[in-house]
Amino acid sequence: MTLMIKTLETIDELQQMQEVESEVWHMDPIPVHQTFTALNHGGIVLGAYDGEKMVGFLYSFAGFDRGTPYLCSHMLGILPEYRTSGLGVKFKWKQAEIAKKMGYSMITWTFDPLESRNAYLNLHKLQATGALYEADHYGSMNDEFNQGLPTDRIQIKWDISNQKSQPDVSLQAEHILLDADENGYPIVKERLETANLAAGDCYFVAIPKHFQGIKQTDFSLAKQWRLETRKVFQQLFDHGFQASDLIREAAHDYSYYVFTN
């Protein structure tokens, strides 16, 4: 499958993006006057095409923090039949390429920490950093992916001016702070209370590989995963740890965050 990614520039293209956005997120799309204004004032809006058909988009706008500009990558959407094509990582590298030419050195965005595919893309493939954790960041949302659950988010900071390869880390059972039991329930380990989080060790936190599937079949279990992982994530981030990688093991139903400081 050959897909083309290009910068969106016209009102017609942004209206096409609205159609894809509605199909992916099942909610009212961002107004065209907003996306058009953003791309003309430091933003980057990309579309992916299969022939003449737009199959995905990436919307980002300019941000500013204490004298430093950055690019805020707000929304990525890909039609379901194209989500295993590697398009997500291609979008991000194209975004980084354009952002560098525009003078940006950092791109930031948020993602649901229980969505393992997004975590793997952000932390492992892009080698960005999960820098902050926000509980119920967006409040109540009624789209297909978020409805009924607190919208906890990890904020990514991607330093595109200094991209370094991260060393591979092997999973260490004695440093797992949360794991799943034989029935698929999240279990916070006693070592969370006894570990010296100030000592700077490497720690691991399990998440399901298919969180949306759990949400559809057992909503109470999905909510339990949200609340139990929140306890561990908050303690780690409060002690200066950052999410640096995600380990995926083919033989298991769970992936493991790698936290370092």
C-alpha cells in the first residue's frame, strides 16, 4: 500500500479532513476557520491519501512557554482500515521534518496511557518522553474511545533537535510495580510502598495490549485498570520519573511501561 502525506493548505482540503475526523472520532469536527487560522500562524496540518481519498490527518498548532515556541500536536486520526499500515509513525516523522524547517525544536501532545499502540509509537518508535501525567485531563468526553471513563493523559515531549537512541531495557520482575493477575485484573505490587523511588531505579508498569476490547466486554474492569494504573503513574511522576519506553512481548497480553529518571 502506497500512501502519500502532504501539507493541507486549502479550505476544500480542510473540509475533507473534517469528514475523516467525524468518521474516526464520531463527534463534531474542528471548525475549518480554526484549522485554517492555525496553519497560517505556525501550525502544521497534514493529510494522508490513498489515491484521491484522504485516509488520515494530523493537526497541530503553535504553542509558547516562557519565551520558547513549540508545536502542539493536537489530533491524529486514521481510518480503521489503515491503522496497521504504519501511517501513524510516518505522520509524526513528516511532522518533525516540517517543524524543524520552521524553526521548532520540540513537539508536544497527549495520549491515553492505556492505549498500548499509541504508547509504543510515542515512546519506542519515536523515542519521545512521557513527561507529565494528568488525571481526567479533558473531563468528560463522549467519543467512541473515551466515553464513560476519566480522560487521564500522559503528555509527550519530543525533542526533535536532539534525537538520541535510547538503550534497550529488559523487563525485571522484581521492579514491576503493577501487573495483571491470572484473571486479568490489575494488581498494585507491595513494592510500590516499599521501593525507594528516590534511588533512581528503573521501574515497570503493566497495561493491557487491547484496552478498547476490555472496555467493550467488561467496562468495570476497564475502569479498574484506569484507576489502579493512575495510582502508580502519579507516584512515579511525582518522584521525578518519566516514561521512557514500552516493552511489548508477543507471548503476553500485556505491555510494560519503562520508567526512568
